[in-house]
Amino acid sequence: MKKSCDSLTIRVVPSLTLVLANLTLTSVVDGQLIGYGSSPVHNQGTYAQFKDVLNLQGSGNSRQAASSAPTVSPIRPPKAEYESPAIHENGRVTFAITVPEAKQVHLVGRFSSELERLPMEKDGQGVWRKTLERLEGGIYNYGFAIDGSTVIGDPLNPKVFRRAIEPTVWSFLEMPGSDGPMFYEMQDVPHGVVHRHAYQSKIASEIRTLHVYTPPGYYESSNKRFPVLYLLHGGGDKADVFLVAGRIDMILDNLIAEKKVEPMIVVMPYTNGVSPYVRRPNVVVDRTKNFGEFEDMFFAEIKPFVDSRYRISNKRENHAVAGYSVGAALSRTIGLKHLDLFAWVGSFSGGSRLSDDYEQTIPPLLRDVEKTNKLIKLHWISGPAEEKNLPEFHQGLADAGIQFVYRPDRFGHSYRTCRYILKEEFLPRLFK
């Protein structure tokens, strides 16, 4: 028996429920997971291989942190009582959660450029509410902190974003645009395909996942080779975060249809190394060891895996690498240390992370600055709002005369900033 759901065709297998992206699927096809979200997905491997690495949006590996739950649990009310989030006229939005025993509840989210923690008010039925005024069209991450607990998602909102390491669960608020569909929404244009792969990493000693986007027209030609962008997620995120939160597939579909970007392949691997990365109070963690482990995985496992399966151009000028947060530091390392392979580098909202181990990146570039500037087609960096606060790495490039483009993070340290950068600044410049 088959069912169709948001362009996905699935065969029902009783009593198996998977929650992926914004859809709840009760099926796999002959043990093979078919897809999720708004793009078609091709998968390699059986559900048995994936079951240890799937967790809602799909994890990058099988290591999961224990959740830090609130001491009092929210109550899921009958749907007729209220909605959350409830979008009103003029951009007003009300968030609500029922926790009668809680002493305080905060709405936590990035509704501007800063992460905000806003107190909510409780009514006589134990429902806590907060209304925000005039939010513009966009995707906002939010959650609730109950009596100081770790942020939890909205029980009434199925759109969630889980991280691979931190136990925080964020919900998505999608505010509609005032002038038609948003640039990251599905539109009536040709669509690419998102492929999901599982592979055994000998370096990490575990099964890892990666996603590959192929553009519209990829399967209509058997000989054409395409440029490639390696897109690296933030520290603690999952392999598919640039699909779930970044919406890179929809952004590219729409930009390709408008002929604003070159059709390209996008590779999204799980980028966390094996060694501890997250810094905690009174604990010293060498993040650069984690970076080095991923660099080894990239060249020994990820790149050969993708090169052997996709028609990727072998020209240096058709290779780009970019990343967000920790991924920004990784793209810096991989791109600038290997200019024989990459011509385009993007570091989105990397901040001080770009200064970690930067001494290993800059010296080779300084040996021949003129040659370096010719090799780098584009080095695009975003970060703090004021250039005078550039981290050591940025300043080192500027002092040496190595060219780069710098822009402030428009929406703070967030995937909302990444979506804007990709659409407006970075993707349109690539491979031209």
C-alpha cells in the first residue's frame, strides 16, 4: 500500500513511526527510508543501519547527550483551547504553554539579532503566554525555559530543530512574507534532489551521515559535470541542519530558476570531530584537535566518497567550501590550507572561532601574497557588526594584504543570518 505526502511516495510498514523534518512518516520502503521535508530524498542503507543515528531531523552520528528536562512537565491541552504559535494580523504572534505548577516560564528565541529571554504571564488555567509585536517574514527559533530548565520545544508545534550534542530542542516559527513566498519556501519551479548517505568512518569509528543536493537537470544529462560547494554546519549541530534550518535546497531551487546562480552540487557532511569540542566552566578543551580530526576525515573519507558517486568537476575553480560558526573555522582551514583544491571560501559568523589555530592557516598564505590573492576567487567572511572588533585571524589577513570581503552578521549568530548570506551574498558570486 502506498501513500503520498508532500510529493513523497511511501510504502506503509505497520508500527514504525519516524518523525523527520516537518512530517511524521509511518513508513519505510522495503527497509529503506525514502525522504523528508519538501525535497525528494535518495537514501543508501537500510533502516537498521540508520536507527542508531536517526533522531527527529537525523543526527550526524550515534552519540547523543542526555536531556536536561524541566522539573515540572508541560500539559498538552486539547487543540481547541489555543494554538501556539498563533499568528495574528500585523505581524503579531502569541506563544503559549500550559504548565500550572511552574513558578516562572520564559520565552527564549532570537527574534532580533540577539538571543532574548522574555518572561511570560500565567492565567488562571495555568497557561503561560507571551505576545510579540510586528515580526517580519522569516523563520525564528524559539522555545520555553521552565523554572530555569534547558530550553524545550513548543508541545503544540511539530516543527522542531534538535542539535546533536546539546539537549536543547528549538521550535520553528515560520512567519509568512507580505509579498508572496519567502525565498526559502517551495515554489513552482524545477526542484533538485537531496540524497542521504550513511558510511562507516574509520577515523571516527562510527557510522556517519552526509547529505548531497543535486540541482534540477542533474539526471537529464549523463556527461555534464557540476561545480561543488561543501557546506559545513555549526558545532553540535546535525548533518542535515542546512536543510532543516538553512533550507539550502529550496534557496538553490529558486535561485537556479531565476538564473541568479550556477547549478551546483552541495555536500553537507557531519562535521564534528571525535575529541571534545564544547567548552564548559572550569574545563579546558582543545578545539583545534577536533578541527584536525575533521580535516583528516574530509580528505580521507568524505571527499573521496562523494567524488566517486557524483559528477563533480575536477577543476579547482569549481570547488567551494563554506561553513557557519565552527563550520566557518573548518572552511577556513580546509579552503585556505588547500588552495590547490579550492578557489572559493566562505566563513559565516565564525567570530573568535576563526582565531583558533589560525597560526596554522596564515603563514603559508604569507609566503607569496600576490599568488594567494590570485588563487582565492572569493574569501567571504561575516562576523561582529563592527570591523574594528575583528578577531586575530581577520586582522592577520588584513595586515598581510590578503583580500577578503567582510560583512556584519545581519541577524546575529544564527541560521537566519546564514540563509540571508547564502541567498543575497555568497551563492550568486560562486563559479563565475
